[in-house]
Amino acid sequence: MSSALSTRPAHASGDLPADLPANAGRAATGIAIVLVAQLMLVLDATVVNVALPRIDTDLGFGPASLSWVLNAYTLAFGGLLLLGGRLGDVRGRLRMFEIGLSMFTLFSLLGGLAQTPTQLVLARALQGAGAAMAAPSVLALLTTSAPDEAARNRALALFGAVSSAGASIGLLLGGVVTDLGSWRWTLFINVPIGIVVLLLARRFVSETNRRPGRFDVVGAVTATLGAVAIVWSLIGTPEHGWLSVRTIGGFVVGVALLLVLGRTEVRHPHPLVQPHLVRNRRRIGALAVMALVIGANFSMFFLVVQYDERVLGFGPFETGLAFLPFSLGVFAMSRVTPRLLAVLGARTMVMIGTSALVVGFAWLSQIGTTSSYLGSVFGPVLIAGLSTGLIFMPITATVLGGVEPEHAGSASGLLQTTQQLGGSVGVAAIVSVYATGAVPGQFVPGVEAAFLTSATFALVALVVATTTLRQRRAPEELARAAEPESELVAEAA
């Protein structure tokens, strides 16, 4: 955070002003603490990926049930995010952050101690539930902790970097601890980090005001069960097919519940999802772009991990290391995105990033049995990291721009629910395409069509960004989209 304490003018460079607020040091520490928690929550979606073969050997999972080590976390996380966001708005964001992180830490420990498949899957589901309670409060706490606009922009850029790079960092970390120790350490590692964050959070992060009012029980139930039904249906499509009774039935139930949610939210005096949040054309466009980009990236992780291990012969650590260019690309880009937002505007940044993603995935579609990592994988993975880093900050700023302080948690939950659903859709769609052209005993057949589908996701994201994120203000004013309204500044003070 030291680079944030520059003396250059804030509006010219995106850095903090020369006259720092009295609480700048405490605020910077609080932001760092919250970002560490966010990284832990995000990377847990992938940290066990490279350890799955050893988990299978140790606990005796069957071929089909092994996927639930990943899916149980994603299902609970994605299904409960909107509920977690509303709970933070009503009960206090720091309080829900602490409750959720405590759950996450406890069930990380129990998951690492699991002796049966059922114990591990249950622990992973409860980990996801804890993450869903904590994650929506992260963005709200970041914006209330930042002392001024420049610090908020930097915090949002770092949030985007952490969120987008977390999946690849999870692969790297999982490979390291699995090779050096045991798969159990992919879960145990959360415990000391979670404890430290919990001990420090209240010291450096201020609680937000509670918002009185009746809790929207019907909205909470329909939003949660609707999201769970959709995510559950998507997770099963590679195994059961898009036209199976299971898949279609799950979609029908999910859509029906979401229709009930929509009807409820319009009428309820304290709705779970504020209707005006989904009436804004730019916000809806930004959410769609986020879902498409996450979906394309998650499919890349899923397929490239297998390519590295099955075709190139990499071990767990080498496979995790192979994604380091993605993480470095995201973090490098996060250093300049606040300035780029002021110069280029959100729409231009997202258009450049999605265009580059199309190129990267088209390049990956050409990998074969004789390809090398440096010749065919390194470049596309680096392009994906730089592009994703360029996209995340302006999308996050667009989604949160103009949201009232009392609804910041709900907006954050909506954004992160979109990310989880986007990841599920992406993996399900790309794996289904891959399976169509797959040949038993071989990995490469089917890869070309799968990565071209990922490129199509990125191309659709480009079209959506072009048509919905039109600039109506000067680029300098767009940079302020990352700043909540004046009430949020008063609340932070």
C-alpha cells in the first residue's frame, strides 16, 4: 500500500492527495485485511483442484462423486450470496463478515480432518455458506474504509485483481501444499489466516450502520433456492446433458422461483434485491460482461489444468506454477487501471480487454499433442491475465456506481452471484462442447471446439460492452463511478 501514499495530484494520477486524512493509515490496514479475506474466499473455489487425484486415493471417492469436492463449495457460495448481502445491509456488514469468516475458517479445519467423502463434501458446502455470508460485505467494507476517492479507486482495483487472480493463485497454492505436504493442507492453510483476519478486523475496520426494517423472508428463500436450483442444474450438465429431465427440471424450478422473487421484490417495502439495481442498463450490461468473462476464464482453468497434467506431464506444483502468468498479469494491470479509467473510461477498457480475450482463447484452441507450454500455453494465459485485470475494475465500478450506502451489500452480493453463476455456466457449456468431440483415452480431441466456445463467450462480452456501456459523461467523471454517493463518505467518516 505504500505506493498509494504518493504526493501526486489525485485527479491526475489516481493516487492519494498530498494531505492525507488523519485515518489514512488505519484505513489502508483495514483495506489490506479485508482483501486478504477476499483472496482466501475466492481461491478456495480452485485450491483443491490439483489435489483431487490424491483426495480420491485417500478417501475413496467414486469417479462421479469426486466432482462434489468442488461443486459443494460453488453451489453453497453461489446460492447464498444474495442472502448474505442483504444480511450485511440489515445486521451490519462487519458483523456478517466476521460471522461468515468464522464459519469458513471452522469448516476449513473440519474439512482438512475429514475421514470420509461425506464429511469432506459437507464441510466444503458449509465453507461455501460461510463465504457467502462474508463475501458480499467485502466491497461495502472496502468503500467505507477508504478515506477518499483515490483510495477507493485503488481498493476497487485491488479487489478486482484479487477476485480475478484468486482462481489461478488457488491452483498454484494447491499444487505447492499438495506436493510438499498433503491435500489436507489445501484446507488447513485457511485456518491461521482466518484467525489472524478475525483478530484484526474489528481493530482496523469500522462497523457500518444497521438499516432498520422488516426482513424479506420470501425474497431470501426464493433468491437462495432459485440460485441453488440454477447452479445445481448447470453443475450437472456435463454428466447428464443439457436436455435431460434433471437439467430442464432444475432450470424450470429455478426460473419459477426467481419470477416469484421478482414479484415479491416489487411489492415488499424492504426487498432483498432493490428493483432499481436491475433497472439500470449500464449495470445490467456490466453484470452480463462479468458473467461471460468469468465463465470463459473458469473453462480455461478447467481444461488447461488437465492439458498440463495429462499431455505435458506436469505435476501438481508445476501445474499451479503454469498459471502464474495469469496472476501476475492481473496484478500488474491492477496497478494502472485506476489511471486508465480516468483516461479511457469503462467502456473502452472493457472493449480492449474482451477483444484481447478473444485472441487468447482462439490461440489456445490450436494446442495439440506436440505443443509446448512456452509455445502454446504461456502466451494465451498471460493475455487472459492482462485482459481480465483490465476488465474487472471498470466493471466493478460500473456495478457499484450510484448505489446508496444502505444497498451496497445487496449490490455486492448481486455482483458476486453473477460471478459464481457465470463460472458455472462457463464450465458447464465448455465441458459439454468438449465432451461432444472427445475421444476416450485422449485429451486433445474436443479442445479446439471448447476453446473456440470460450472465445465466443468473450466475443459476446465485447458486443454487450459495446452496446450497453456507452459513455454519457467525460472519462474523468467515469472514474468517480467507483465512489459511492456522498452519504457513503459521511458514513465512512
